[in-house]
Amino acid sequence: MFKTLKKILRFLKRCKFLVVVSLIMLLLNQILGFLSPLIVKEILDEHIIGIEQPWYKVDNQDDTTVLFNGSYYKQEKNFDDDDVIHKTDVASIFLYNNSFYFVEGDIKEGTRNLDEKSNVLTVNSKGIIYIYEDVVKLTAQNVTAFYQPSVKILTILIGILFLRALLSIIFGYIQRITTEQTNVRIVHAARSEAAMKISRLPMSYFEGEPAGKTSARITHDVNGLMELYRAVVNIVLYAGLSFVTAYVGMFYLDYRLALLSFFAYPLILLWIKYFSKTLNKIATKVNEFRSQIVASINEIINGISILQIFNYKKPTIERFNKLSKSYMNEQLEEVKLHTSLGWNMINLIRGFITALVVLYFGWNKVYFGDLVISAGLIYAYNEYILKLIEPIGILFREVSGFEHSLVRTERLFKILDGDLEDDTLIEIAPYTGKVKFDNVWFGYKKNEYVLKGVNVEIPPGTMLGIVGHTGSGKSTMMNLLMRFNDLDKEEHMGSITVDDVDINKYSKRTYRTHIGIILQDPVLFKGTLADNIRFGKENVSDEELEKVLISIGGEHIIKKHPDGINQEISRKGTNLSLGEKQIVAFARALVHDPSILIMDEATANIDTETEEMIQRALKVVSKNRTTIVIAHRLSTIRDADNIIVLENGIKVEEGKHNELIRKNGAYANIYRSQVANANIEI
């Protein structure tokens, strides 16, 4: 977990200012939250309930004295140096049955009973009875007068509370804005980096990972970074600061109850550990099922025509529904976990804690030594207790998102921190085109060889044809030459050289600079014809692109479309025929003017007319260029300088077309079967 959290720091460094502002706003908001209960306590205890504090007779009048029955009274909190105070002449005001009363003397704490007929107050304080006579019921004007000394300070304190609320809204708004801006920038940076690194991942990654799952990691799992950062801010920073400020307030008000609260933490930690461990297992399954669903949907969409033709829709949907149901079941497990050990438990604890606070302090004022516990103190302490529970609530509210985002982020970092190919690019001279396979033994799995001791030497500027049945190793040879796969010295044997230099000497990007390839299934991207042909060669003009197309017989493609070379190509080139797409792919390779050109069964899926057009183009482009053709149709390589025949990874024949026909071996059998099929078709 900590390794994953550490990894996102590299994205946070790009948003230092926003992060700092967000943290400052978070800290200021916590300070405001710490002050709020103390301000409310001051309002309650000193100025609202504070009217019941003793009143002393004074000789002089000022803004904090009250005139009652011809005498001036003032509370101790308002004494100043000019006051002449009569400490023995003390009076009290108390609330009884929703009315305020005045009585001479300092009323003891205890159970009060007022006889309104005789105006006698009886107080039972710990078994001792105190009697106060001549109790006077205060009128509304009297009560207002006794509250008057507190009006000014109450106005200030209420104004401070209002200002605190306003500042809290402002600070919270700034904090949320900066946090969300940070989130958006993190996701943008991560998505851009992931998209860039996909092009540098080894081909072995794509062989073992469905395209849908990789797509889900960049489009969906990347949001895990956003949620992870938000969860860290809420759990670690907000909850941590809330925890600290709550304990500062609790120790300030009553250290004994604050110390008692620590006994609950071992149980809380065990509870959190079990909850998060269980949730992590569920979150891993949920995210795995989600990515499988995305991959399954991709397969259904990409293969929709096959599903319809072979009427395989029902089994496919049933398989998808089974996957979707597994996803649903795991989500339900998560819901059950939250409802049993998550929020419901938090609410129960919150109510239990509040009851304990009330029980601890009592229903009314009680004494602890010399400390008097008042309603304001109970309120403030309860607020701090709830503020202490809030981090636990945040933890359980955010832990689900945290676990999911952690899993998703770890999945994303399999791309971001995966083994990447060396992307360095240095300028090297064009190859002369001498290629040599020297005793090459290679397999995709250990001890399961696809190529078995293949030896081939291709002189510069010549054409080599490679023939063989499916699975004979033809494409594997090209994968090795293109370095889609590399020879592992521990598992494989032999070497491949270009111009007598091992192909592993340079980075793959540098090595491929002067190599072009045309695949059996051409890949076109959304954009114009020019964009697809110019691919990677931005300095080539439209006129030059047209010349390349015309040189290989693609003039009709330009004339066919109203926008010519700037015609928009739809997704996967669906507005072009298969032959036209192959010609575009051919032109793309020619624009790069490679020293070595590889054609991997590029004429397998095109019509005879297009094949003849490409054959004519091949005669032109193969001059002074090494050309390697993996042939499905042997007519494509009739004029090749050399042809090799592979069977089960072994080179069984080698020579020119006519020589191999005269040998009457494997090549001749393949050739005769194609000619026979052609005659049957005729």
C-alpha cells in the first residue's frame, strides 16, 4: 500500500502549489472547528446560563451593573479596579419552572424546591438542607436588565460564530476546488503517461493481456488515482487533524475522560483491521470482474458480425450474464460488510458515546473536586467526542473507496511501472540490408521451440521468400527480426544480425528506424488518407504522398474520393475495401523508405488484380532494398532471389522458384496445390 501511495507523489509534484493551498485551507478549517465548541461554551456558560452566577452589590454604576430594588449589582467576571464591592452582599438568580427568580445569598448546588406561596426556596445539597427566604419572581423587564451586561459580548461572540461559519465555507470551497483541480491534473498526467508507455510495452504484455482489460486500466482504473488522493486527504489529513484538535479540546476541558478514551483504541484497531482486510479481498474481486466485463463487452462488439452469422448470441450473452452475476454478488458482499460492520456500527458507537458523556457529567451540574461541570462544558466536550469519532466515520466511509482505488491504482501501475522497452533514439546510417539468422532456436514457452536451428543469410538488396504451412514459424522469424520478441540467451540459442551487427546492440526504437513492415491485416487509424500514409513522417508533403500511392497503383483511391488524399478514414477504415486498405498500408511503409522491408502475408486477403498491382510495385521498391516476403500465394515470390521452406520450425528447402519446383519437394507440392485450386476455380 505504502509503495503505491509513494508512487503517486511523482504526479503530485506537478501540482505543488495546489496541494499546499489545499493543505493550508484544510488546516485553517480544522482550527475553526476546534474554536467553535469553545465559543459556544462561552456563550452558554458565561452569558446565557451565566446569569445564575452570583451577583454582588457595588456602589458605583457602569455598563455592566444592574439596578434592582434600589441597589446596583455586578458579577465577578465584570469587576474592575474602580468598583467598591460588598462581598457579603451577594444575591443569586435561578431558573425554576421556566421563570427566573431573585434571592439574597449564594445558592448552593443541589435539588431545588420553591414554595411560590411563601416565596421560600429549599435546596438539598448532598443531604444538607439550605433555606432561602424572600424569593422574588423577576419580570421580563428585570430579566432583560440582568442580561444587558452580556448583550455586547454576546453580539461579538455570535458575530464571531457567524464569521467562523463564513470562513469555514470559504476555506472549504477553496480546499475542495484545489483538491479537485489536483485530482484532474493527476489523472490527466497519469492517463497521458499510460498512453505513451503502452507504445513502449513489450509485445509479450499484449500477448497475455486482453485489449479490453488494458483499455479499462487507462480509461477506468486511472480514476483510482483521483479517488486514492481524495481518500488520503480525507483519511490521513482531514481525519488526522480532526483527531488531534479533538484531543486538544478534550484535554483542555477534562483530561480524565480524555485519558479513558484511549482504552477503546485496541478494539477499534482490531475492528478496522478486520474490516479493511475483508474489504480489500472483495475490492480486488470486484475490480477484476469489472475489467473482465469490459473485456467481454469489447469482444462482443468487435465480433458482433460473427456472433450473428453463426447464431452464437445466446451462449455469448449467457456467458456474459454469468460474469455480470459474479460481479453483482461481490458488490452485494461489499454492501453486507458495510451495513454490518461499517456505518451502522459507527452510528451505534456515536449514540453510545454521547450517552456515556451525559452519564459522566450527569443530567445537571455536578462537582468533581473544585471543578463545576456546566451545560456548556457538556456541550463542548460532547462536540469534541463526536469530532473524535468523525475520523473513524471518515475511515469507514472512505475505506471502501480507498481499497477500490488502491486496487485500481495498482492495476494502472502495472502499465506505468511495467518493463518498458528502451525508447532512446539515436541516428544511425541506413542499413546495407545484409540479414543473417545463425542457428536460431526460439520458443514462446520454455523448452517448446517454434524455430529449431534456423540458418538463413540474406544478401543486401535481395528478396527472400518464406513459405510454410500455418504454425511452421514464418511469422515468428519476422517477430524476431522486428524485435517484437527477443532471443533470451538463457532460454534460446543463436543470433540475428543486420550488417554483421547483433540486432540487440541498439534500442528497439533506434534499430527499427530503417525497417518497414506490411501486415496481413492492415491497421488504419481515424484520420485522413494522408494521416495514415504519413504516419510518423510529418515532413512529407501531400504531393509526395500522392506520388507514392500512384507508384503502387493506388491512383484510383485518390480519384475515388472527393477529398482525394485528404479523405477522412472511418474507424478501422470501413469506408475502404480490404485491398485499398492494404495499398494504404503498403504506401505507409514506402514513405519511410526502409532499408529492409518485411511483408507478412500482405497479399493473402486481396483480390488477384490488387495482388498484381502490388507485385508490380514490389519490382520497383525492392531494387537496392532487402525485401522479405512471408508468402501465402507463391505467385508473389516467383521472382524472389531466394526462397526458404519451413516445416515445424525447421528449414527443409532453400532455392529459387524454378529450382524448388525441379526438386519436387515440399515447395513444389504447395505450388501444385495452389495451381490446381486455381484451375478448379476457373
